[in-house]
Amino acid sequence: MAALLLFLATLMSIPTSRANAQAGDPDAPLEGSGIRYPGGFDADTVGEIRGRASGLLVPESGPVRFRLDTGKDRYTVLASPPWYWKDLRVALPDGSEVRVQGSITLGKDMNLYVVAQEIRLPPSGDSFVLRDEDGFPRWKSRRGGGTGNGAGGDSPMRRGGGGGGPGGMGGRRR
């Protein structure tokens, strides 16, 4: 009986583990770079990068990403889950002037990455906050759930669109 219960418990945990990895489990490194996402934010490496954006990729799963060329270096910016990016309604055409504040790191593939905390578009004055002051993702609930589909995080669409709200809880600032 105990063996049967152990077998059933193992079977039930397999889909959950796979779903967590696809939803961006903090312990799941991104293929190629080795960077944990979304949990790879390191407050000790936060800086601001300015440059031109290109190659926006909004995948079915995994983080939204784009390249940021400073003229000297090229970074891959890891932003947010696709559903959260869409909720924010970020328009980022190639060549856009961008300022990204985030955790800067070198991947195992020897490329530079920024786990974005805030993305600012200076020409329009738009600012998109992706993580709080501690680097905790805005799309996740601090109550222990909320990864994957917008159900448990701080989606700006659940509050009628952008808007900072009290205490800076919104995802978009102007």
C-alpha cells in the first residue's frame, strides 16, 4: 500500500514540476545562458543601461526579451512573462531609445543580460515597472502563487489598465 501511494505521489508531481519550469520557476535556468528566471535577480548587480532596442521576442512561454545596444556593448534584456507584457501594452519598435534598470549579469554563453526591473522610454516618458524595489516580480503574488497566466499577480489590466495606484502598485507610470 505504501509503495502504491509513493508511486501515485510521484506521478502527480511530474506535471506540476514541468508546469513550474515552463512558467518561469525561479530554479529553472534559461537554456543557453544558465540564468535563472524569474528568480535570477540580484540586487547587488543593479544598474541602468541606455541604448537602442531591437529584436523584441514575445514567446508563448518564457520571458519576453529584446536586445539593447549601447554602442559599446549589447545586452539581452529579460523582461516579464508574455501575458504581463501584453497587459502593460508596451510598444517597443526596433530602434526605440530605452533605459533599462535591472540586474546585470554575464551568462554562461558569455553574453550580457539584464533582468529588467524597470523599462523607461525617454521620448514618450513612459515607464514600465516589472519588479519592486527588492526585485520581486510584480506579476507574482507575494502570497505564494501567481506565476503563469496572470491569475495571481499584479496585472495592471485587473485594475483597468496602467496607472501607478497607491504605493506604486501599478505596472505602468507616466
